[in-house]
Amino acid sequence: GYHFTSDKPLRMQAGRARLQRIADYAEKKKARILLENLNKEPADAEVHYLAHTLEEWRYYWDIESPALQLSFTANHAHLEPEGIAGFVDALDFGRVGEVRLADCWRNGREAHLRPGDGDLDFGDMFRRIEGRGFRGHYTSAFGTLDDMLAARDHLVEQARAAGVAV
């Protein structure tokens, strides 16, 4: 979801009701829905995504449904004041089905850079997430397929260097 200006509370209510209907339908069809923490937009952007702050995302993830899981986008959390640490501390990793990976600059603008092209500490991120018992999958969300494949070994080494068993 997104909002333009003063209609944010109404859009959030409508979005939550819509997501509840989608989750109910997904349960009947035995499908899985992944709810992503979105990215912040610059203050002067025409639209602003909902569920980019921890508070907004929590408003939506509070829907109880076995069909609804969370997709944690680490680089989006890196843009917020709480950072990755704050998001990871707040998440119930029993509900996180996916972690999306890309690099960016802390508190900067939204970007999906190759690991190492920004300042995201992937080792610390892996240590925190794995320490919370994450059992889902990681997805690369940057560049081309070749970029993503080339970064796999780098990401594994970052996790290993942080003490994560891989």
C-alpha cells in the first residue's frame, strides 16, 4: 500500500482489511503470502509506501493467519532509525519466511546494491537473524542474475566470519 497525504489512516485501515481477506482466501487455497517491510521514500516523493516503519509493518503483520508470513528486507530496515538490529529484535522469527538481501547506505535513500557496494554489515545481520532461530530462506534482491550468483560466496564468507555455521 501507499498513501499520498492526509488519507494515511484510511488507507491503512483499508489495506489491513484487504490483507485480511487475502489471507483468508490464501488459507482456503493453502497458499502462502509474504508481507514485506517496504522502503521509505524521500520526503518530497509523490507517494509514500506503507509498512516501511516498524510501527506500520506491525499494524499489518498483527493479522493472525497461518497463510501470512513475513518477508524481511534487510536493506529497507537499514534505512530506518531502528536499523536492522531494531527490526530483528522486534520480529518473531517463527513468522519470518524469507529474508531479502541487498546493500545500501545507512539512513540513505532506497537502493538495491550488490553486497559490498554500501555499508550494510552482512556478517552482523546474519549473526542476529540466525541467532533468533530463522529457518526460512534468503533471497538476493539486487542487480542481475549474474550479480546475485557472484555474490553468494561473498555472503557466505560474511556469515562465516561472523561465527554463523554455514
